[in-house]
Amino acid sequence: MKIIHNGGLIMKIMHNTLLYFCLVAFAVLPVCTDAFSAFVINEPAGMEDYKNQEVTLDDATVESADSFGASGSETVYYISSEGSSSNDGLSQDSPWDFETFNGHKASDSVYLFKRGDEFRGVIVKRMQKTNIKFGAYGTGTKPLFLGSLNITGWEKTSDGRINSEIRDKVYEADLSDAVFGGKENVNGIKHLFVNRKLMTIARYPNVSSPDKANWLNIDEKRGDYKFYDEDLKDYENTRNYWKGATLRARTYSWQYSVREITGYNNGVITTESEKTPWYPIKGWGYFMDDKLEELDYPGEWYYDGENSKIYLYPPEDTDISDSLTEGITHDNGISIYWKQHNVAVRDLSFKHYLGSCVNINNSDNVVVENVNMQYCGKGVYIYNSNDTEIKNNHIDNSFATGISIGKHENIGITGNQITNNGMFLTYGSFNTALTQGKGINSLGSGALNISGNSIINSSYSALEIGTDGATISNNFIQGSLLNINDGGAITLRGNNIKITDNIIIGVYGNINDGANGYAGEDKTSKHGSYGMGIFDYKKMKNNVITGNTVAYARDIGIMITEGEKNYEVSGNVSYGNEVQIQSKKGGSGIKIKNNIMYVADNIVMGMGKYAFHKGLEITGNPENLVLDNNFYCSPYSESYIFYGGGYDLDSFLHFNGSHDKKSGSCDVRFPGFEIKSVVSTLAEDDFEDCENSPPVLGGGTCSDDITKTGSASFMRESATSIKLKNEIAFEKDKIYNLEFDSYAAGRTTYQFRIAKKLDGEFIRLIPESNFQFKNKKQHHQYMFRARRDLTVAPIFLLKDGDDQQLWIDNFKLQEVEAQQKEKTKIVFDNEGLKGISSDSALIVNKTDESKSFSIPGNYETLDKQGGDMVLEPFKSEIIVKTGAGDVRYTISGYVTDSESVGISGVTVSFSNDAGSATTDSSGFYSQSVSQGWSGTATPNMSGYAFVPENLSYSNISSDQPEQNFTEKPQDIRHTVSGYVRDSESAGISGVTVSFSNNAGSTVTDSSGYYSLDVDSDWTGTVTPDIENYTFDPLN
């Protein structure tokens, strides 16, 4: 058994950072079903695949034993929903009721609430009382505190403001006598739940649930606080129809704005000014709610504060008379306020509060432990409070933020589960601009430790840290930036922060829900996805990012933005991000060293969704940059280091010799895809007969020097580009395969470009890709999916290197039918390793104990270790299929019958230990073989023969599609069968039944049955014979 101390390669590269770059392919993923129990995460495709669909708060756990006992001068008081003000509260048999408890004020008190009971209302502020503990007694579920009203008395409405077509489905309830939070009716009802599910405030346009998107879009800015929408004009509302309703808009990449509508006329919305930022730029999404007339869809509701009435269109198949209906109205569940020091809150549950479940303000030495918090504006809010611990709690479905920390000193946030942060679009506010959906955010200075938390599903960042000197370690983060964009799963706004040993998986950067508008008023471009694993704001300094694992970020794994000075990035594992590590726009004293960069996709990027996958990217020429002792591994692409150009390590060292002198690279190679068939060959040339057949390429001449590529070739001498002579009509979403051989007199980097200027705009069919040409023969292959229809001639442009001769041979460009292979997977335990088939897998230990893993026999680590291994807590390891060091090619084709119908189950065997493949339901087979393999491929299936009998190959140097076999016509035979019986109809066994004309004979079985196959054109007699018997007929 080998011990992997830190998840990096052992032996000489033990402490390196591991970066695995991949094009995330589009296999729908069975996402994690629990924060700590999922076996595997597959390659994600859309937003739903980045989100853990199942994780939620379990409030049904049964507990027992008192949370606290009396200590010293403390007095224990008991509170029950069945208690009484006449009881003394000093025993479980004589508990207070909730109202009596709230009237009691004394220091050195322990308040225990009965498990399984519910208490509607708040635990009121206890001014300047210290040493207080709040906990539970008895056996059952946690005592539950609710900031919502239980609404009853529903009747069908007759309100004429509601559309008559659905009015008989809408109910109303009178809340004139209800007691609301705070001062009477100050809050009204802000959110409504039916049978514990959040309902939708009456809105336009409709959605099935408030966590779903359905946006209108701004057409034109009409001033700082006005905009025009043609679709809204077509809705044909009267002047000021929307006045008084609420506008909920995504007003920038990272921001929502919620504002009151102050005017409307003919498609123009006017909002209040000055209170909050507002950017009415074309394209950004919005909807409007809190309008009774728009209550027209199941699950919608509206509160009429003026008349103290609430209206509800119940969800389908819901009997409102038999349903639990709850409306949030109270502000905070428990307020520990103004020098109320030395307070502990343990084993309680809070739900349905507009402000915070737990509010800690100007109070020190507070401990909140094993508390459930759900459906509150914030789970915990801390301001100007010191020496406080928030530990082992579960905070779920906060409308704005899980834990929010203001001014503070010495705060510990440890062991919490913080799930589904701000997932209800714009519901984190009722009138402000907000970046909702953070797991934890902190501001101000002071010691801060965030460790061992699980933060699952965040609308924005899981962690946004503005505290200088904070320590962020051993956190598991899954699903960030799910609703908005431009940030990191961990976003840094402070200095001297240590980010160590965190696991980050799935950072989306949402630009795909229909609300992404133009980046500026010039309307020239929209934001791309800026979903980053670890991201800092400009000019931070002295931050250390080490030992983390970042996987499946749609943009950048680790990003340093204008790092002012002294940044260190080391020992991280980056897997499946679009860019693994990026230092942007200069800075000083940035150290990126001891990293292993495993690039999973770049050249094959067009096969998937994302634009361009990179390894290390440096921009802005930072001063005193240190790149050293890195290890690069790129199984699909040639270019993965981007620093002034795009290089592999060999070329990078040649052109930038001052960096990475101690670095190395691996020989892992995977095809990444299977070509099932060639649709058409668009350009092909072996340059053997240029005299009679002009070369397909321009920018050089034909050469008969066979010492370079092994045969005649195309040679570039001095031109700075090589261009296909004829334009190609590329079609949107079609897949194309480019292959060629090369030899260069010196090191040269060329950029492959398919682009054209149309109507003043430079249109790129694909992201531009770099090829590395060297002083040896190389084979190149590049597959891409066209982004649009475009007729253009592809071109190679000289980007870097020695302006020397270059030879190209065996050039071909084809349209193909191809299938993306499964490249990546994330595995959390041995169950997830069972039956894996992806090219690689990231094994993650997201627990706080060392964990054993058994690597499957056909996989190995990057340092070629197999068998059993142990990962330390919060470490990871990449495994790849064995034999990945070979350059391999795919032989594929179909096996069909004479009617061209595929035959499934045919085994195609490859000689010389190359294995075998079995045809699928369409008759397709494919087999990967090593470069240079020679041998035969032979189909075999019982009862079948094929043409050709086999196919021969010699020194394979490229994929071999359309290697097809057809069933050979066979003689058709028929079966003659029957029984030989005695006069009592009993079967006679052992009778020889002879067939004339050389057709053979057979013998009856114990039942008298016989059968024999004969040719289709056979003619003759069938004669039975056995001693002492005669038969009728004789034959």
C-alpha cells in the first residue's frame, strides 16, 4: 500500500500542484445525492449538472440528552409548547410556556426547550444579560422556532381584480387579526409556504417555481432609471398598470436589483432613483411581481397589506383546506444583542425569518452549535462581535447568505453544512441591489478561521473573504455561481489570506438562463462565463494558495488579478477547468511553482461546449515572476502554456529559457474521440505528383526531399503563412478532422485559424489553436465543431520561432461523424471506482480522515503507480488508463448484412495482442491501437462469414475509419423434422431416418422426434428403419 501524502505525484515530484485540463464533455451527470455520500460526479453539461440536486436539510433526526447542565451559579429553566406561566419552569414536569420564557431576564441562565415542540415567534433581545445558554431537553427532533404565521380560514375569492377565467381556483384569507413580527403589520407576509414548499409571488412572466428562470429582456435604455421593452409594450397594459409592483432584474453579470416601479407607459418602465445602483443596459433580464392582477398560475400568491388579505392559487392537486400554509413575517429567530456576552446556542432549529435565523450583534464569546437554520434571509449574521464560534450547524436555503460576518475579531466557522444559498432568484431582497447567494461572506479585519465546512449550491460565491489574515482550509465546495456570474467559488477581497487544502468542484458562471445582457452601453459584446475556482480582486497581496483541488470550473481554476506582490500558488490540483492557473495583468513577486499541469483538452476543444482550454496562462508581464519545478501533462493537445504565445513545455523552454528550467512533461496521450465514419473529404494531398496535380496548400512549393517526412512533401521557405488554396463551406455544428505530418528545420509555432471578416466583424469559426513544429517528424490531428456556417479557406500563421523551412505531408481535411469519448470523472470512494471507463479520474478524499482507495487494474497514477493507495484528508489524486503513454489511433467501421443493416455482437479481433472489439446495435466497432501497430482485424460470429475475411495494417500512423465488413451470402438450408410413433402414439426412440441423394441421416430421440437440415433445393425421400418394425408410410 502506498501513502499519497498530499495528492501530488510521489517520488521526485511529490509536492507538485496537479492541474488537469479537460474539455468537459456532455455526459449528463448523476450529481451528488448528499453532501458527503456521493460515489461519483461525471462530466457536467448544463447548469443543472453543476448543482447538487438532492442535498437539503434533514430536520427529522431524533436526539436526546440535555444540551447543557447547570454549572456554578447557573439556573436551568425548561420551556414547552404545553407549558404554563403558572409553572416555575425549574423542572421538566413544570415547564414554562414560550411567552413566559420571553419575559424572563437574568444572567447565568440555561434555557432548555422540549424536543419535538414548535414555537412560533422569536427569542427576544435580552439587553446586557450575560452567560446565557439556549438548548434542548427530552427525546425527539430539535425544538423548532418559526418566524411564520400559520394561515387558516381560506375561502374562494370573489375579488374582481383577478382574472375571471381562473378566479374560482384562487383562495383568500383574512389576516386582520393576525399578529405580525415586530410592530403590528410592519412586515406583512414576505414569503409563503404551502406544505413546506416556497410559493411564487404573483409575477409576469410565470414560472413553475421561484428557483426557475423565465426572464423578459430590456430592449433600450431610456435614462438612468428607465428602460423600454417591446414585448412588454405588446402585453398591452394601461398607463401605470405596473406602478407599485416590484421590478426584479439581473442588472449586471454579478448583480441583481430589486426596486419599486414608480411609473409605466407604453412599454417603458420607470423605477425609483438614488436608492440603489441601476444599469438598464440592453439584453439584461427582468421580471415583475407583487401584482395581484398577475396572480394567474398555480403556486402564485399575493399579500394585500392595505386590506390585510392574502391570496393564493394553490399548486395543482393541492387541497388548501387540508394543507399547512405558512407566511414569513418575523425578522430574526434569536438576537444576541449589545454586550450579551458568553452565550451558547445548541441543538435548536430555526426556520422562516426575514433577517437572520441567528443574529449576533456587539456580543462576544458566542457559540452556535448543532443548530438547523432554514429559509431565513441569512442563516447567521455577525457584526462587531469577537471570539465567536459557529460550528457543526446546517444552514439551508438562505434567501441571501448562509453566514455573513461584518466587523469582527477572532471568529471560527467550522464543520458546518451550508446548502442552497440564494437559489431563489432575486428573493434575497425586497428593495436593493445585491449579489445574493453566498455561502459565507466576511468583511473587516480580524482573525478568521473557516475550516471543515461543506458548502453546496450557491447562487454566487461559496466563500467571499474580505478579512485580512483569514485562514481558509479543508472546506468542501460544490456548485458555485449557479445563478449569476463573474467571481470565484472562493473570492478574495483581502490580503495575507491562506487558502489551503480545499476541495472545489463545479463553478458555473451563469450566462445561460436568458438574463445575460450586453457588457456596456455600446452593445458590442456580452459577458462570457466567468466561473472561477479561486479568484481575487485587483491588487491583493501576500496571499498563499496551496494544496487545493479545483475541478470543473467553466472559466479559470485559480486566477490572480493584478496581484500587487508576493503571491504564491503551489501544490494545487486543477482538473477539468477551462484555464487552470492564470496570472492576469502584471503584478510583482508572483510565484507559480511545484505545479503538475495535466491538460485534458485543448486541440479537441471544439468537440465540446467550451471555447478554449489552457494550462498556465500569464498576461501583462509581471515583475519577478517565478515559474519553476512544474510538471506538464497534456494527453489531447499540443499547446498548454500561454505566455506571449501558446506552447508545449519543450517549445516554451526554447523560447522562454529563464522559466521552468526544472520542469518536466509526460507522454500520456489519448485520442479523446472516435471517428465513426468519414462524411466527405474536403481537401487531401500527399504531394507526390505536384507537377500534374497542384498542391492544395499555398505559401510554399512541393519538395521531393524524402529525408524529412519520409516522402515527397510541401515545403514552406519564407512565407509567414500557409493557406488552403480553396475555400471550404463549413456548416454549423458539423464536426471536422484535420490531420497532417510535419518536419521543421527549427522550432516554430503556428496558429491554425478559420476566420473571416464579415460586415466589419471578424468572425471566428473555431477558437484559434497552436501547433508545435520541431526538428523531427510529427503527426498532428485536430478535431473541431463549427460554430456557424462560414465559407473560408483555413490558414496557418507563423506566431513564434525560427523563420526556417517547414515541411508538411499527408494533409487531409474531412467532415466526419464522430463521438466524444468520456474523458473525466470525479470519484469519492471505491464504489465510484467500480466499472469506470473514462480516460482519467480524479480521486478525492473530502473527509477529515485518511482514506483507502483501490485503483482499478487498468488505471495508474501519473507516476505509474497502481494497486492500493491512501489519501490524506482533503487531498486528491489523478489516475489515467494504463498504456496512456502510447500515441494511439482508432480503427473503426461497421459490420453489416447484405441489406446494409448493422449486425450486433460481432467480435472483431486484432492480431499481435491488440485486443478485440464487439459491434454495437448499429454494427459499429472501434478499437484503439498503438502508433506503429501492424496486424490484421478479423470479424467473427457463429454462423456467419464476412467479406473481406480480414483487413491488414502496417505501421499505423493515423485513425482508420470506415473499415467495414459485410456478411458473406451463405447457402440457405431448411429443417425437415417430425415424429416416429407406435400404434398407441408413443414415440419410438433409436429409429434411423435416412435422407436420399446424399442428404444424410439422423436418429430419433426418446420422444421419437427427429430433424435434419437440408439444402434449399434438395429433393428426395425420408425413410425410417429399425429392426422388427414397419412404418406407414414407408417413406
